[in-house]
Amino acid sequence: MTAVPATAGDLALPPTPGGDHEVRSRGTFSGALRWEVRKLRHQLRTRAVLLGVLLGPVPVVVVLHAQSRPPKDTLFGRFATENGFALALLVLGFAAQWVLPLLTAIVAGDVFASEDQHGTWKTVLTRSTSRGRLFWAKAVAASGFSVMVLVVLASSTVLASLLVVGHQPLTGLSGQVVPPDLALRLVIGSWLSVLAPMLAFTGLAVLLSVWSRNPAVGVAAPVVLGLVMQLVGALGGAEALRAVLPTTAFEAWHGLLASPRFTGPLVEGSLVSLGWLALTLLTAYVLLRRRDITGG
């Protein structure tokens, strides 16, 4: 049997032995998922993003700490230059505006469109696996990458903030003093709380990648739509619309830093975000199932 031609994502991969067994293994969902993860692991773009979220927070923290005037007009900005926990939360508030949607879209917005760009759909669908298995393998791989990016970025930001600025007691949103051990748990919980809306943007990027067949649209459009959603949510009289926007969930961690703490917006925002994730992925799946790939 002849070797399977390389797909767009395979171009950077080293040749592997296995021949027929390699092709058969990719015919299962687990095999397709392993293949997609392996492709992501060998792509320069993926490595660059992970390196960026690992090292990027360090100069950001150093520059913010060196400011003579703290950004008092931002949440926790008043204490950011003298408290590591406040600085980590300040970075979180900034990252949620457009950085997190961009980081997840870099992979999710390209994972399907790259096959169109290189004309490899016929190869991967007829020689490796079915549309359904391939779709969910790519979707799960993109979602897993989003989780990894958030974990690395959160860890790097919190660690850099505490090492550079310190771990003094944190002043919460209600003026209460939060001891360092509890502040650390709340800061970590705040960063993890944005995972659900980040996954919602992963699904949105996947949908745009499938629909547009253009990597540029798949990567850039979720960021632009996220900024539009934030603008709409900030308008007066848009409370009902704001409640169903995934961008609202990026701010739900505020309740963790109040006294008494409240988690209602966090739960509601997470459910809305997961709803967006399910809706966008199912829509993308239907679009891919109906696509005519005979032209490549």
C-alpha cells in the first residue's frame, strides 16, 4: 500500500514508520485525536504561542511594577505596583479583553481552514478517517490547546507577580483584607474561571474556520467579535443581551473578590459559555458534514 500523502498539518512532521497500521489507527477517533495533537505539537505556531504565554508575562509584570503611577482607573490597578496578587488580577482583566480570544483562535481558527488552504480535505477524509471523527478530533485538540494556554499563562503571570512584587495581603473589591493564603486561592480561581468563556471563543473560531475556509478570518474574526460583544455589553439598557454574551463571563470572577463572595454570575456565565461552545461546534459540524470536498 502506498504511503499516505501529507496534509497541511503534516508538512512539518518528520516521517514515521507504520505504513498501513498508521493509516488504520487514524481511522479511529483516538487515533485521529493523537494525530491532530501530534501535528499541533510539531507546528511552529503552536510552540511560539506556548513560549509567548510562558515568558511574556515576565516583562509585562516588570514594566507594570516599575510604573511610578499605578493605573488607578482599572480594577486592582491602585494596588498593582505594591501587591503581587493585585497585579496578577490586573493582568487577567486586561488579557480577557482580547488576548485570550486571540490565543485560542490562533489554533482553533486555523485547524480546519488550513485543510482548505492546502487542498488536503480529499486526502484526510478518504484515506485516514471519517468527517465526524476528524471534526471532533480537531475540535478536542483545539480545546485542549486552549486549556493548556490558559494554565501556562495563569501560572506564569501569578508566579512572576508574586516573585517581582510580593505576596502581601490583598485588598478586595469591598475593602476587605484578604490574607495571602486565601488570596492565592482566589487569584488562581479567578484565572481558572475564564476557561469557560475561552472555550466559547474556541468554538466560535472553529465555526468561522469551517465556514470561511480562510485561516485569517478564523483567527481574526473571533477577536473582532469579542471586542464588539464587550462594546455592546457596556451599553446602557442592554442587560438582557449582556447576559447571553460569552464576554460577560470574563468578568464573573469579580464576585470572588467581594465580601461576601457571590458566585451567581460565575455559574451563569459558565453555563452561557458552554452553551456557546456546544452551539458553535454543532453548527460547524453540520457545515462540514454538508460540504462538497470533491474539489479538494
